[in-house]
Amino acid sequence: MKIAIIEDELLAVNYLRNLLDQQSIVPVTEMVILRSKKQAIDFFENHSADLIFMDIHLGDGMSLEIFESVELFTPIIFITAFDEYAMRVFRHFTIDYLLKPFEEEDLHKALQKFISIRSNYDPEPVLKSMSSLRQADSPDVMKRFMVRDGNKLKSIDEDHTAYFFASGKYLFLTTTDNQTYIYDDTIKDVIHKLNPQLFFKINRKFIINKNAIVEIIKHSSQKVELKLSPAPEINSDVFISKRQITECLSWLKS
């Protein structure tokens, strides 16, 4: 079994690694140590693990932000020194959490819980709860967006914003009358500033306004395409991320 440890404190890393080496509940064949949010994102873009131990607070930000950049379907055991976060996570997530300082017995209980549920593990509620936890800390939603139009600044309201899309290093805003502008933000940050009833991040490239959808094409249970108006000039085939399909369809019904 391959285990990833996302933890920025070296003492905590070594402590957990030693406990994992000494236990016999799960066979550990490989351990990957990731000391920052950036390292975790870089790793999970091309690799996977069977179980993740994740500290909530990292030196370069909240580990919950990792989910905005990569799709993680792996069971997670959270680690935190802050009880308020531990309790929020515990209420929402299906694996377990370890509250620092934890003992060997605490780790064993978490591993046993992992063994008992891993065959029926469903990542969808976890991913949905991640979004809820992030939105709980978000500021008030934005209703208007400032873009540059030549030498002038232009304000576009949410009802006239069809979608945001990322391309290369830039984020673009496309209006309902098919005008596209560079928008000074990132797709992972702007999603938390938008009205969640109106906008949804369907994949790593697109945040769409519900009213921009003109057709939903279900190729299979794991492949759902959206036709948008206006149609994107690039990335013309727009698909919902596999992990977002259930939540996105529920959002469309609401």
C-alpha cells in the first residue's frame, strides 16, 4: 500500500512515519512525504496513493485548497492541532481525523476504520464537503466584475457573465453577448467569490453560469457534455469533470 503524508512539520512527519513502520494493520510498501501544498499538487497531478494523511494547516496555505487544483479520489485521514477544524472535518468526512498530539492507539483506530470502509468508500460526499468547508470561509459573493476594455475599465454584472475559462496563464470572462476579456484572478480563487446558485466550476478550466447552458449531452454515466451559449472559441467541447457530475446535475436541478 502506498501512503502519502502531507505535513510541513518535520518532527510530525518522522513521528507518523515511525508509527506507520511499526504497525501491522495495513501493509505499507511506499511512503511519499509532501511538505507543502505546492508539492502535493505537483505530485497528485501525475501520481496517486492508496491512503493520504493530510495536515489541514500547511506553511503555504490550507491543504483544502489542494482539491481546487487536482482531483483526489483517495481516502484521507486528516491531521490537525486545531480542534475547531478537526470537529468540522469529523462531521463531514467519512474516514477519520487525528488531533495533535495523537498517540499510537489513535492511529491504529483510524487505520482500522479505513480498512473497514475502504471497499465501499465513496469520494463524492468528501469532495462536496470540501467545497462546503471552503465556502464557509469565503467573503460575500461578487455581483460585478471589472475588466479592461482597451484603455477603459468596464463593469460586467453576473447576469451578463456566461462563463469564466482558464487558458495558459490567464483567466478569461466571456459575456452573454460573446465578448471575451482577460479577468485578473485565478480560477481556483474566483470560484469562492461567485454566487454558488448561479455559477459552478465544472472542471479545471471552466466556471459556468447556469443560464449559459443550452444543452446537456450524456454520453455515459461518466461522460457528460455541456453545450454553452455563446460557444467557447477554444475548448469547444466542454465536459463536466467525472467527480463533479453528480453534484453538478444536482446544482442544475436546484
